[in-house]
Amino acid sequence: MQISFEGQVAIVTGAGNGLGRSHALELAKRGAKVVVNDLGGARDGTGGSSEAAREVVDEIKKAGGDALANGANVTDMEQVSGMISDAMERWGRVDVLVNNAGILRDKTFAKMSLEDFKLVADVHLMGSVNCTKAVWDIMREQNYGRIVMTTSSSGMYGNFGQSNYGAAKMALVGFMNTLVLEGKKFGIKVNTLSPTAGTRMLEDLIEDKQVMDIMSVESVTAGLITLCDNDAPNRSILCAGAGGYAATHIYETEGIFLPPDQQTPENVRANIDAIENTEGAKRLTAGFDQTNKFVEKAIGYIKANT
């Protein structure tokens, strides 16, 4: 069945260029009315212009769609609230939010200023928090919403020189996990996209033009669309790039139990192989799943020894 967004309103942040632009164009092509948000700054977040967002809006309108350009800085809650108010005033609802806006300020942690660490975290993490907060009650009241965070392999696996970026990107996975639980009864689904594409964010890292061409933004957008339609999954971390698609999951090993008189650092160290043994590892879906597992092991020991 064709995925459609007819009658829906979507907001895409950082949509003036690269992945965000591709996301906005495809959502519009499939029927969504789109708020094209872009501060218009450079890759490091400096400067600002709404020209890129307006160009995307013009392209959408020329194709017969409907869109609204917005230059809100996602780190400024007042500006974000204004963006959502404009969308509500024009269309009366918000169905999809794609948190895509981001910047880079790469340096090793030893050389990185705290200002650069905080700014990158503010844009990626707090920018997503601000936009999500601004639409959360709207989606709760209409009993429908689709929210997509943008994480990165740099967050999930690490990348040299990107401690700020990686920390913020992994934080978004934790943000998603809790929103999934809190939004479920209100028809809100929250997922995360982990993209890799030949955008300006990678222009200094990959010099091979053929590789950059293979890593098209459109291939990533194909994955994004599956995370924000009516039949979207929930709590998915979808990895997409160069035509490849995979899922990342966080698993926890079965682990061990040590009786009270054996709960010492030395015994933990001595059992590290058993602790890290992946046989029987499971995906947990809430923080208390881990607590319950450990408590059950302890109760089982107590029952066996009384």
C-alpha cells in the first residue's frame, strides 16, 4: 500500500539543505502540508538566513503542495513555540515532527571548549526536546502523533573527535525510549533514524565523489518515511544509508547473581565472562525490566536457601 500523508501536517527542522530538505520534499510529495524549518546557519551553527527554507517551500508549491517557511532557532523555546503557533493557525493540527536540525563542532575532547560541547548538545538534544515539547500536548489532544529523532552511529558506537555530537545523539535514544512509554495511550509513536548520507556534514570526512553519490539523501528519506506514517513502528532505531537499512537494538545479558556474602568487587571481576556472556541476552523495554530481573534472581536464591 502506498504510504500517504494526505490531510496531515508535518514539521521538519533543519530542512533547508541535505537530509531535512529531502525529508520535507518527500513528505510534501506524499500529501503532507509541511513546515520547512531552517535557521540557515553554517555547518558549525554560525550565521543565519531563511533563504534555504524559502527555496524548499517554493519547490514544494511549484509541485502543487502547501508549505510554510520558518527560521526558528530550535534552541530557543519562544521561537519554537511561535513556529508551532503558526502551523496551528494555518492548518489546525500537527501530525508529524521530524527532529533533524543539527550542527558540528568536531575536536578531540582534550581540545574542545565546553562552549562547543554545550552548543552542539543544545542544538541536537535540547532542540529536539523543545520542538517535541511544543507539539506534545497537541498530539495528545488529537490522539495522534508521529515523532522522529535523529541519532547517529557516532552516538551509538563512538567516533573520534565527536564527543559532543555523540553524547547528544545517544541522549536522543534515551529520550525516545521514555516518550514511547508516555505517548502510547495517546496514539503517539516515537522512533529514531540513524542516517549516513553525503551531505555537508560529511564533506570534510569523505572525499571520494563516487562514495558521496552512493550515499544519497533520498535513500535515507525512504527509511524516514516509514517511521512517521500511520502504520509506523514504535521505538525503532532505523539505520539508513547508501541503500542499506538495518536496525539497532540495545540488549542486556542475562547476567549472574551473587549471594550477599559474595557481593565484592573481586567476585564481580572474577565472573566478568559470565556477566558478559551474550547467550540469552534480551531486549528490555522499560527501566524496571532490569530491576525485576535482578530482584527475581535474588528472590530465587532466598527461596532456594530457606
